[in-house]
Amino acid sequence: MNKVKEIIEKARMENRAYLLESEAKTIIREYGIPVTRFEVARTVDEAVEYAEKIGYPVVLKIISPDVIHKSDVGGVMINLKDENEVKKAYEDIINNVRKHKSDARIIGVLVQEYAPEPIAEVIVGMTKDPQFGPAIMFGLGGIFVEVFKDVSFRIAPLTEYDAREMITEIKSYPILTGIRGRKPVDINELVNIILKVSKLVTKHPEIDQLDLNPIFAYDKGALTVDARIILSLSS
């Protein structure tokens, strides 16, 4: 897990609490958490090269320590189906960010696979409780987490029993088991993700907050589409 330590140390040397999305996704991938395939393009030609390597359609997202909410500034383009669309999206993203913040430091553009439509979107997160330490959260993800606040919490480190209980106790659990002819999601994979997040934040107390949202849940497997990690300011 040397790569994880390298990323955290680099961010701290640069006085950054927020990790770049590419950094956050690299960290969770190192812990075996399923994540969309991605590459960091620093030129439009690299963006095309990586899009063809990953396979169309793809998603492009700005990577900048000065842009936290990418969609708000036109820093995300989705469902790009060919070379021309990727080229235009790359240029549009850079221009949009420059218009919003002319001095923004642009590291590159994330080229990410366009994940298939899921059965459900879920969230796995972590916040630090000042008394008990890392508290792991599970719930319905995407926009619904803010609307319904249907989530469960446990203090890390977690057991498999804890993880399964977290999943079954949310009100939306019937959505995950299959309703109105829908297939059930892969509960075992969600349990694995929760346990791996627990292991990650337990081993790296430098992590202050973590959000994997949304995680696309399928009948077989799952994919983390977006990841956010914030480091603590103190050691």
C-alpha cells in the first residue's frame, strides 16, 4: 500500500486537504474497492488515446485542486461516444473552468468509463466522530442521500455482521432486494466494499472524510463512479 502513503504525503506536502478524484480513486482501487476504469489525460490527444483504450462511451471530468464542485462549472461531460465528441468535450471543459476561475491549476482531465445503468445507487462514506473515531455510513446514494437521509452508521473497524446489518436496516433495503420485477443487487459485493472502506480508514487515520457516491450496484458486482477523500489537517 505504498502508493496510498505516497498520495497522502504528496497532498500534505502541497497543503491540500482535498485529494484529487484521480488520487481518491487510486487509493480505493489499491484496497480492492471496485471503481470505474480511468486515466488522467494532460492533452487532448491523450484524452482520445485513453478513451479508445477504455472503450466508448466515456466521461470526462476536470482535475484541479481549485475546482471541488466540477459539475457547477461545466467541468464534467458524459456519454461521449467517439473521438470528435471527446476532443470537443476536452476543450469545452478547459474553457469552462478558465471562465469560472482563470487562475485555476489544471492537472488534467479524467477520462473514465461510462458505467452501465445500475439497479440502484448506494453510498458508502466515513466521517470522524470526535469521541469514537471513524464512523462508517451506508445508504441509498446519488441525489437521494440528501433528500431522504436514509443511512445507517457503525464505528470502525467493522465485522461482516456489522456490514450486513447496516445494509438491511435502511428503509430502502427492499429496493436492494428486488421489487416490481427488478433483480436484487449483489449484497455480498456491497458488504465487501463496506469492509474494505473500514480497513482503509482504520489503517490510515489521516483520512478525515470519505465518500463513495454514487456506487452503482448491479446484480453481479458494483462500481464506484465518484470518490471523495478529505485529509485531516493535523497528523
